[in-house]
Amino acid sequence: MKKLAVLLMLAPNVTFAFCFEEAGQHYNVSPKLLKAIATVESSLNPNAYNENKRNGKVVSRDFGLMQINSTWFNRLSEFNVNEKNVYEPCFNVSLGAWVLSSNFASHGHNWNSVGAYNAGFSKRTENARRIYIQKVKKVYYDPNFK
């Protein structure tokens, strides 16, 4: 019984591993970096959901493993993104890889582009970007993280 419990706890990592590999290869982004971002964003929870509020009003929502923000939906319309299919783990990781690769294409392959995954490139979000970069680096460089 203990072995089954341990296997079930490890299953999400095993189940989603190929999603990070596949998306990373397709978008030329490190699968390990994608997984680190997903770890920071959702703790690898494919059903993660967050509402972003200003003055008590919901201004956007974040969905799934990579916490794809609803403000991306218009730009991602060619992929037919909606509030249902965005939770499909491999699709979600692929969308996150697209966002990150877009950041790299527009602002260079650097940690600032990684920070912008969460906080954008605005001057006013510079501190949030730095904090996010440190969170991702902590996971990415952890010797136990694979």
C-alpha cells in the first residue's frame, strides 16, 4: 500500500515530463526551465486557478500548470484557447513555452525575459520581475530539481 501511495505522489511529475520535453523542443526552450516556471506558478498542479484583482474587481485569470493568463487569449486565438482546453496539461505547457519563447524573441534569451513571463516588461513591474526571477532560479538551480 505504501508503494502505491508513493507512486501516486510521483505520478504527476512522470505524467507531465514529456509535456515539458515536447514543448521545449518545439519552441526551443529548456524543458527544465519550463518545469521550473510551472513549479513556481502552480506547484505543478494542472488544475491551478487564480484570479488577479484590482480594487476588488477581477481583471484577469490564470489557468493550469503554467498559469496562462487570460489576457493572452486574444493573441493565442489561433490555437483556439478557451477556459476549458487551457487546463489540458500538454496544451497548457505548450502555451507557456510559446509565451516564454516570444519573450526571448523580443527581449533576448535572458533572465529578464523569464521574469517577464510573470510580470511583463514594464518599468513599473521591474521589482516584481526581479522577485520572480529569484523564485525561478531557486527552483531551477536546486540540485534535487530535475
